[in-house]
Amino acid sequence: MTDNPSYSVRPGKGAGATVGVALLGLGTVGAEVLRLLEVRGDEFAARVGGRLEVRGVAVSDLSRPREGVDRELLTDDALSLVQRDDIDLVIEVIGGIDYPRQVVLAALNAGKSVVTANKALIAAHSAELSEAAENSGVDLFFEAAVAAAIPVVGPLLRSLAGDKVNAVMGIVNGTTNFILDAMYNRGASYDEMLAEATELGYAEADPTADVDGYDAASKAAILASLAFHTRVSSDDVHTEGIRSITTDDIAAAKAANSTIKLLAICERLKDAETGEESVSARVYPALVPVSHPLASVSESYNAIFVEAESAGGLMFYGNGAGGGPTASAVLGDVVAVSRNIVLGGRGPGESTYAALPIADFGSINTRYHVDMEVQDRVGVLAEVANAFSQHDVSIRTVRQEGLHDGARLVVITHMAKEEDLKRTVDTLKELEAVKSIRSVIRMES
Amino acid sequence: MTDNPSYSVRPGKGAGATVGVALLGLGTVGAEVLRLLEVRGDEFAARVGGRLEVRGVAVSDLSRPREGVDRELLTDDALSLVQRDDIDLVIEVIGGIDYPRQVVLAALNAGKSVVTANKALIAAHSAELSEAAENSGVDLFFEAAVAAAIPVVGPLLRSLAGDKVNAVMGIVNGTTNFILDAMYNRGASYDEMLAEATELGYAEADPTADVDGYDAASKAAILASLAFHTRVSSDDVHTEGIRSITTDDIAAAKAANSTIKLLAICERLKDAETGEESVSARVYPALVPVSHPLASVSESYNAIFVEAESAGGLMFYGNGAGGGPTASAVLGDVVAVSRNIVLGGRGPGESTYAALPIADFGSINTRYHVDMEVQDRVGVLAEVANAFSQHDVSIRTVRQEGLHDGARLVVITHMAKEEDLKRTVDTLKELEAVKSIRSVIRMES
């Protein structure tokens, strides 16, 4: 048992003490956090045991007008602000990785507790940041980093701390869910829907983080770390985005009575022979049966399933993005951390004692939907079926339909190993009978 | 700002210290908690920062065989056990009110932290118990008291501590949900399904607490207290059970494209003129549209919706009863409390600073489904409609069908005040045109 969590704790400032707050970033979330710290000030004071006072707000551009913000508070020197003696708590809602990493590290090293909504930062630098928090005996909280106001970090860290979590699966990116949802319901193409998502403000000007799955991968890394008490960084997450999803894929999903969702999946695996455990975290678009609760998660909503040994299956659902929901999660952490600053004590931090190995993606088991264009002649089905069986992939259903020139064959497999399926597809590609592999999509249920 | 929460905190025993545990009760939940404290001992030690050691188990009958339990640990003197110097943490899973109250109070007064799954105890005696915990600077945790392993106490206490919760609504009693579900799906009567629920072990030999809504009322009281930072006890909860639900009511629900669920509803109300806030907590069977997520919560599952100002709508779903799920919630609290015992600090406790008044049940607004047998003659509809309008109850839909002798009239209202609807029903009863009021059921959506 190494890497025990958060054993050093600072004494509290004492009931009635004021908590000095530094806010980094004044975008949508930052402005809402600042507004609510004012509006809900009395409530927070009663919940914390002392008042919260915003003593500095770091922004990148001092010249921009900021309505309703005391200009005396503004600074463009975040690094100095977080180290000031009158600051106890730093709220980081800048975004990005390198700059906030530098500032958050400085804050933690200076003995300031930190609340952040920055999933990319936590997923990439949890080890370094947690160590700094531990050394200073302060809190580093990040409920808002996953699914905004849907409590999932807290439940995994605390409510399920007495249980053994075996899987976490969910829809954790609203932008891609909006796009896939619209493609499914309106028959539009990926490009059309991405343009609309950008116009509506759901997608960033550079949508890479969303549509290529990196945002979801950061969240998967955080969820897997918490669930399995093992350090999982975004580099450990097998990540595929939704750029390649076509209207044909959507039609195939409909034919299979399913929809397509970008899923984040975190799983505890157990070797059948040795009993040794490992961890898998992955993000990819997958077919989900329309009867599955995840299928009806629409637009920018998020839903997360947790499967634990004693608790059984749990689901958390809500709005996973936006200024209000993100501010709610940030402020929940702010109240908890402030309480610790005033009264002493410390929340549970990173816990990596289990240190399970990351499973090879090729060893993952799931089901597959393989959509092929084949020759329309005697013996084709046998050849195709043989390609599956020679790689130990068992076929569950086959559907064949005529095309104008040839035939279309859709195979749905039983649970099979990722690497076996990959070899199967390589073999299929070499068959003369197979004119093209239209798509290979995983199926989850 | 009075009644501030949990301001006194004891110092920790120090990292590596052992936490002495007393377990009260060895029924389904108690036995599972004991088993898991053993099986997951290493995990818990890593999460807590020190080992947990069960040093005594209180049971009512020492002579009963207890397989796999060290007999040296057993005692029938819970009161002495909880006050022993080597006990730091008391887990109460006895059930009942008066006896556990006495024992839990003694434990808290002796400076022991307490984890309980006892909803009736918390709902009835939260004030007294919280005061004792506060005086001793220890934790009193009760996540398992509401919806077993579904994290809802924690999210309300912590994750949503930065938000303003406006409503909590849900299905929080598995027994009644099983009965109503079976009545709906199988067309069986209440008595038949109660008998089956008893046989399957879902319902107790004396089902009063479940079917008359008292169990749900305890949970509603706890949820309302946490959500609104106001002391709400079970006496403050308007409570109606499901005994009076007939197969006719179920048929009427189906005709209205709805199902019937026993709901716990906690609401923050605001006077339109004065702006003054109050709180309502109530439990009653209500029609829920089949399209509503709560309609598909089946068997012993629980689901809880939370509506908060910034977070928007959140839903929590899972198995709300049983040994495993309840043990999961108890042990989550045990880990958190043990962490505080070892490292110092204290979780948020009762918070009643808002002290909002409890709204009069008559002032509550909802919609109603009124099912009447009326005379089949000219003018009846006008007379009935007049009875509604004279009490300011606006009609949304009317459905009339012929009966063998007379006619049946089903009126669904717009939002109306409980007391106005009650007066309307009184007036309807006096009308010669109305032969009988078959049922009045509220509708929620």
C-alpha cells in the first residue's frame, strides 16, 4: 500500500474566519461563478462557517470592459495573485493546459487550495498536481471537470468509497451528442451538423477536442482514476472520435434498432486464468440499442452509469455543460474546500494505491457491427463466415440485402476480442468476395 | 444566521491509527457490512489512512447461531459497547426508533462518530442527534437512510452546496413501487400484490411503514432538510399511502396515458406577492405520464430528481434497497468518517440556518384527475363544470363515457390549489348529478 491519499492536513483558520478567494478566468463560467459568489454570499457563509471574499480576478486582457466587475480586483498576473498572503483558495476556470498547470502548481505549492473545472489539466497532470496538494496539505477539487453539475466525481470519491467499482460508462461530451443526435433524428450529414453546432455555440471554432474524442478521453481518464484507485492519464485512453460517422452508419444503426453514441467506457478487467486485474479506459462511437437508457440521452445532456459490486447499477443524469451547471459544480467544491480552510480537515484526494496495469486495447472484449459490400454469388456467405470463425469471432446475426450491383452483408458478432476482430477485418479485406468494408462499429449494451 | 453546521472539529488520531468500530445489528445489512469490512479491509485501510477494526457487535439475541462471526465480539449490551474507550465509530443498522435513539445519543455524547442507515430515526430526531454530534465535534452520517446506495444525501450535502435547490422529487420506496408496478402490468389487485410482495420478502409482515407512506415520508423529511437547509421532520410531511388504489384507478391511469407512482415531493415555494419562501414535503400516489422517466422506474428501483437553480435538472437512479446496496452506502460513510477520525476534519452535518416555514398543505398547487359517476342526462356537464369554476379550479380535459347505468366523467384540471380542489370535491359530492366520486388522484409531471 503505497500512494496513500491526502494524509497531511492543515489546521483550520477557525470558525468565523474569512476565506480569501482568487478567481482565474472570467469567461462564461468565471463570470457566473463571480456573480453567484456575490448573490449567494450569505448562504455560503452559513454553509462554510465563514465568509468568502473574492480578492483578485485574473484575466488575460485587462483592457476589455467587464461590466459589474470591480476593476480594482482585476489583474493579468495570475501567478502573483495566487501566491498572495491574503489568498486561501484559487478557482481556476481558464482552460488550456500549460499555463493553468504552472499557475495551479504555484498556488498549491504556496499552500492554497484549488478548485478547477479543467478536465484536460487534471487528466494530463494529476500526478504532479496531487503531489503538490499533498505536500502542502491542501485540497485540489475538480467536480466540474466531468459532466459539469452532475455529481460523479464526488460520488466516486466519497459515496462509493466503501464499494468496489467495476465499470463506469457514459455519454460525457455534449457537442458530439448534439451532432450524433441531429444526424440520427434529421438524417443530416456530419459536416452539416458540425456547422450547426458551431453556429449554436455548442462546438468551438476548432472542434478537435470534442469531435476527435479528446474531451471525452480526459473525462474517461479522470473517471477511471477515481473508480479504480489507479492513475490513468489521457494518454492511457484509447480514443476514437466521430468524424468518420456517415449517414450510412446512422442508417445501419437504425436497421439494427440502435442509435450511435460517443461513449466513454472505463472497465475493471480480470484475467480468467491468473485472476489478475487490469483497467481499460476507452472512448469511441458505438451502437446502443434504442431500448437502452443511454439511447434517449439527447442534445447536450450527459449520463453516466456506474456498476459497483455492492451497489449494483447506478445512473447519473443531467446537463453536462454550460455556464450555470459548471458554476454549480465549481461552487459546490468551493463550499467544501472553504469549509476545510475554516474548520480544518481535507477531502479525499487522488488515490492510486491499487496501481492496476492498463489493459492492452487489443484484449478488450465487445461486440461488433460489420457492414460490407460483397459479391452477389453463391458461396460468399460461407467465405465471409469462415473469415470470422478462423479468428475465433462468433457471429450473432447476419443480414443480407441486394444492392444495385452486388449485395450488402451486415454481420453482428458475439463478444469478441478487439485484436481478433481486427485480424478478421484484415482477412475480409483480402477476400475477393468482399468488395469493401463499409464500416466497423462497436456495439455496447 | 443561526444554527450553523458542524463548527466544532476534533483533531485526528494521526495517519496509521486504527479505527475501533462497533457494529449495532446483525440482520441482512449488518451481516453484509461485517463481511465487507473483512473482505475489503486492505482497500479501506488505503482509502482511510489507517485500518478499521471491528471491536464489538451488538445483537438482541446472543443465543442465536451467527456463522462466521467471532463470538467474542458479540454482546447484547449496545449501550455499554458504544461508550467503550476502544470504540471510535459506531455503525447503527438495528432499525426502529426509540432504542437506536438512546444508543446513538449515548455514542455521540461519548464522542464517537456514528453512521446509520436508519431513516425513521433521522427523520424523527435529527435535531437532538445533530446537536449531540455538534457538541462532541463528531460525524453523524446517513447516506444509506435514503435510497440505499444511490448517492443523494452526499450530493445534496456536498456537490450541490454551491447551488440553490428548488425541488426534489422521486420514487423512494421499493415495496410500494413493486406493488403499483405489478398492479399496472398484471392487472392484479392491491391485496394480491401486497401478499406477493410479502411472500417475496419485499414487504415486511407489518407493511404499514411502506404502504401507508411512512417510510417514504421519513426520506422526504431528510431530503427536504438537506435541500432547503431547514429542519423538516416526518411530522411535517403530508403523507398518503397506496392502500386505497384500486384496479379502477389503474385503469383510469392507463386511459390517461399514465401510470401511478408513490412520489415523495419536496418543493421550495415562493409567495407571489411577498416573495417569502416556504417549504413543502409530501408523499402521495400520483399519476405520472408514461413518457416521464419516473414512469419507467420499475420494481424495487428508486429514482430521484433534483432541480437546482444553476445545475438545472439532475436525476439519480439505482437499486434503492437490499443488503448489498445498503451496505455500500453505509461503508461509503464509514470510509469518510474513518478518514476524519484518522486525519481530523469533519463532514458537513445538519444545516438548518435557512429555517424556512413549512407551507400549509392546502396551499400546494398541482393538477388533479377526478373520476366521477354521474347521471346520464342533459345539463350534467354544465353543473359539474360550474362546481370546478366556482372554486377557481380550471378544467384541462374532460372525458365522458357511458356506464351500464349512468355515465362516467373524468376531469383533469390545470394547476390548482389543494384547498380549492378539496372544496370543489365537497361541492361535487352535494350535486344530485354526481352519483359518486370514484377517485381523486393528483398528477405530476
